[in-house]
Amino acid sequence: MEKKAIVAGASGAIGNSLLFHLLGNKNYAHVLILVRSELRIQHPKLQQLVVDYDRISDYAAQLNADVVFCCLGTTKSKTPDQRQYKKIDYQYPLDIARITSRNGSKGFHLISSIGADKNSKMFYTRTKGEVENDLQQVPFDDIHIYRPSLLDAPRKDKRFMESSMNIIMNVINPVLIGGLKKYRSIRVEDIAKTMIRLSLEDKKGIFVHESDEIQKLSEGDTTE
């Protein structure tokens, strides 16, 4: 049966790759993306809904899908105000989860981060851990949480530190073995493929995927 998906955060690196693969996937007939302003893309499967995330309940009647993918997130450099940061990384994903669950969505897929821990002393990893924890209280058939390491992705906005780190990681990745594999950098395309693959499996429950598992699952992808 062809599915309908909702994607929040389709303008970001992971979300954009996910959107591209969803539009090309025969198992998905309709993709609704939630955006602050329309993206420059057209496709027969694609519907764009311009939203104000602070008033997301105003759009509740339109948030209907089989599967919800939440790729929302920001950075400290883009959002130095911790209150605004927490709205984007914590409140918005939970608001979307609660609305779509009430509307009958069965699966929810969340991009979190390596090191997420609700008890962490670091604000970033603590916020990620808190949203993971509270999401698990929302009634979905299946919840998938992804904890990618450093993203290997083309950026519209050039980030010197990330570009430098990716160069370094390309050298270091091969020596990160065993329990250290989850710290290897990972391509956004591989994350997107894994998310789609798992969204098509009929498994109920709550699943947390570390970066090395995401990578391994992407290598066996057969969803296109």
C-alpha cells in the first residue's frame, strides 16, 4: 500500500536528502513538507505547507500521514538563545508528534544526535535526550530515534569548522573500530535511506539507532 509522509525540516541537510529519496520511492504516493517558506522544488507527489511552528496547532487538520519524519534542529551559532534553541529542538518536534498521533499517524522518525542524554550536563545533548524521552510517551505504533555522528554533507552555507572536521574524519574513520564505530562521520544520504527503509518495515516498538547502526542499515537498503 502506498504511503503518505510528513517531513518537518526538509530544508536542512538530512531533511533535504530524505525528501529527495521519498519523492523517488515507489512506496510513497504523497509527501507533505512543513516549511517556513516554500522550497524551490516541484513534484507531482509533493505538497508544501507554509507553517508558523509556534502556532502549529492551527494546521492540525492538515497534518495527516501514515509516517512522520522530523528532521528539525538548529545549532548554537544560528540560535544562541537557549530558550529559542529548545523550542526548535524540543518543543516543535513534540508538538508535531502529539498532533499527528491524534490524527492517526502510525510511525514517527526523529533525528536526534550522538550523545543524547536527558541527564547530561551539556545543554545540547541534554535537550536531545529530553525530547527523546518525552517522545516515547506519545502513542505511536513505532518510534525510531536516530543518533547520527558528524554529518558528511554538502552545505549551502559554508561552515569552516565542519568542513575541516570532515576532512579530518575521512582520515580517522578507518581506525575507529569496534565500539568506536559510532563516532565515524556519516553521509546524510545514508541516514535518509535508513529512515525510509525502517519506515517500510512492519515492526512495532521504540527503536534507538546509533550512527554505526544507521550506516550498516543503509548499506543493505532496498527501498528504491
